[in-house]
Amino acid sequence: MVEGFRRPALTGGLEELVDSAAAFQVLDLQLLESILRRYDIANLWAAVGWFLAGHQNDFHVPGEFIALCENNKPKSPQYLERNSRGGRLAARWNLILPQSLNATGGADEP
């Protein structure tokens, strides 16, 4: 999932990635945290946090993990997909998401 958010073109795009990841049976949060720490890229923390916040109950994600992602988000709004323009701001995550993600079941802003 992290690699998909890092290089969405290799996964068929963000919409495909989000739809596919939503169908995962389980996520290893310790492994996920380890990978995010190794990359140490604010956009990845925010993307994973945005996704997990929208699927918190499905994957039994503790609030502490969501907070960890939020604490490592970008300081200012960033495009989730490089070289894109337009979209909608997920203010909690400082991510500008493509409009196409509105219909994918990702996390909406509270």
C-alpha cells in the first residue's frame, strides 16, 4: 500500500489502489509503521493516515496510529499525485486529492 501511494502509476492509479487496499483482509500496522519510518516522507504518512482514517473500523486501527500519521503529515498542503492540478483538499491531512477519489470510499473530511 505504501509503495502504491509512493508510485501510484505502478498500481493502475490512485483510485485503483484505494479500491484494492480497501479489500485487504488485514493490515500489519507494525510493518506499516516501519515502512513509513524508513521512507520518512510526509506525503506517505498523510496518504496512509487518510486511507486508514476512512477504514479505521474495517482494519481495527487504533486512534494512536491515526494520530501518529497525522503528526508526520506535511506542514502545508501537497498534491497526493505529483504533477497534478485541481482536486479537493483533505485539510486534516494537508493533501490535495484527485476528484476521482470522492467515489472510492476513501476518508472524507469530518
